[in-house]
Amino acid sequence: MMTTPQTMPDLIAASKAEAKISEDQILAIRAELNGKADSKTQTEDLRAAYLALEATAVDCFSVFEARMQHHFKRGPFSRKLKSALLEAGRTDLAGRLHQYYLAINVLKHGTGASYRELLNTRTDTFHVKSAEGSAPQEENTPSVFLDVEVPGFFAGLSETLLEAHQFLEKR
């Protein structure tokens, strides 16, 4: 039996619910650790919750790009979407989308052009960490370059993607 593919808003809502679980776990573990010495288990649980939140953010953005790519001919989707938003006078949305694009690139790849651009961009949406003095990022460890625990990070990402989806569908 075939099922109907989920709509982009459905997929974003599912990702938001998944992210909420990780955010709640992070808050609960942080509350447990408040004023106490942390245990190895709590540290591992906290790392797992961060990894889950980062993976959900990367997956959500990647699915958005894949599902919305058909709105443009070949080429870099995010750049083309940003240009279309700017041409339509949607500068705030273009700016937010670009910041999340950069953040997702940092989560996926670590330092590079996106990381350097974020270091020079002021944002309250997430915290960019300085790479100076940090150890190289190992696979399956939370980002040492970006803090996604900032309240509203995922809510902002999902709202931005929903707005961009609506823009593309009405275009």
C-alpha cells in the first residue's frame, strides 16, 4: 500500500517535534547538573541530545532544499532562493535563511567559508564559537563551532523554512 508523501509543512512540523524532544532533554540534563558534579553518563546523555538536535536541524534543512529544488533550474539552491527573496523585497527572510544556511553548513562541515562568514555576522539566533584553541572536531561529537542550544534556534529555523516554502509555492 502506497502512502501519500508528507507535505513540506508536515515534514517541518515533524522535525520541530523531534527537536523539541532533544531540547527538553538538554534542559533536563542541564537542570540536573546545576550545582552538581557531572557524571560520565550525564555528559554522554547531554552529548547525545546535542547531536540529535544538530542532526535534526541538518536533516530538516536538507529535506527542505531537496523538496524545493524544483523551483529553480540547476545551480546552488540556497543562493538562488536568497536572490529571489531579495528581488521580491523579502530582505528579512533572505537574511534569516542565509544565516541558517551558513549554520547548517558549519554543523555539516566545521570551519570553512560559512564559518568565517558567521564569525563576522551578528546574530542572536545562535552562538558561533571561536575555533581558536579548540581541538579538531571528531565525528559524532557536538559542534565545537556552533551552539544550537540557544532558545528558539530550531523554532526560528522551522519558521524560516515555512516562510520560504510559502514564498516559493506562491511564486
